[in-house]
Amino acid sequence: MTAADNIHPIFDRVLRRSEKEARLKQRARVIWLYGLSGSGKSTLAVALERRLFAEGFTTHLLDGDNVRSGLNRGLGFSDADRVENIRRVAEVAKLFAHAGVVPICSFITPLKALRESAREIIGAEDFFDVYVKASFETCARRDPKGLYAKAGAGGVKQFTGKDSAFEEPAAGEVSLVIDTEAESPEASLDHLHAAVRPNISLT
């Protein structure tokens, strides 16, 4: 007998997601922002949540550093740990969506396989992915957390874009691209909001 033999889900007996969405007057969908460190993911995620909240939407922000300080504390940046990091976050985001909430996720998610894993866990119909695009050089100049300087001095191992690969999405592989090198933070937010809002509104 395996451990799975002792698990008896009650999904068929709990309140339906549609009932919760109707109560909240919104369609739950996972907004997944990804890109290099310093590309503007967290800034956009925070600003988007504030704007949607002001419009009456119920949201929850899941940010990489925040999650690694709690739920995913102890995970490093090895390939296996990156896989587990994204798996856990995707499962949590899925739970929020089934509660009728709009989760806004901000994670580097460097590899196509990781993004596909998140999409599979959450469900393609609920997964709205946003590539926050900025070159390694631009992110290194911004360096809001000082990580690029530390990585350059050898203080950060397996740093994405330097020691660890970042795979840009091909055309057609992503719901939306926000190029933070080509437009201002305000324009990027407007662009993101305009794309997200119709996907979560019931009206």
C-alpha cells in the first residue's frame, strides 16, 4: 500500500469556484510575470495589484523573495530547487484561483520547462503569462537589490543570466510581452493593466 492509497480528496463536495467568483464579481486567473532580476517584475506586480484593488478586484501577490522567506525557505537555486520552487508556487496560485481570487505571481521562471510546468499545474485556461523583458546589461545597470554587483564579485552563485541560463520565450509562447527598456514604468503598467483587466472581469 502506498501513501496515495490513504488520500481521499473531497473536491466534489466543496463549494464550486464559480460560486466564489460570482460572490467576488470577478473571474479568477493567474497572472504570472517572469523575467530577469531587475527587469521590473515586482514593481509592475505591486502596481498592478494596487490598481486592480482600487477597482474592486480581490487579488493576492506572490513574489519570489517573499515566498522564499517563508513557504520555500530552505530552497536554493540548483536546478532541482528551482523546479520545486515553481511547483509549490503554481500549486498555491491554483488554490487562490479556485478560491475566486486573482493571484499575481512575480518569479524569474528562467526556463521554458518551468513555465510549461506552471501552466500545466494551473491549467492553460487560467494561466496568463507576461514576459517582463529587459536585457541582462540593462538589469545590471539598474541592479535594485545589488545582486548583479555581488554576482560579478563572485558572491552569488548560479545567478540567472550569468551562471544559470534564462530562456526567452519564442513568438507565440507568451500571452503578453512588456518591454521595460522601451517604455516608461507608467506606460508598462497601463499596457499590463489593459491586457489583464478583460481577462478577470465578468462584465
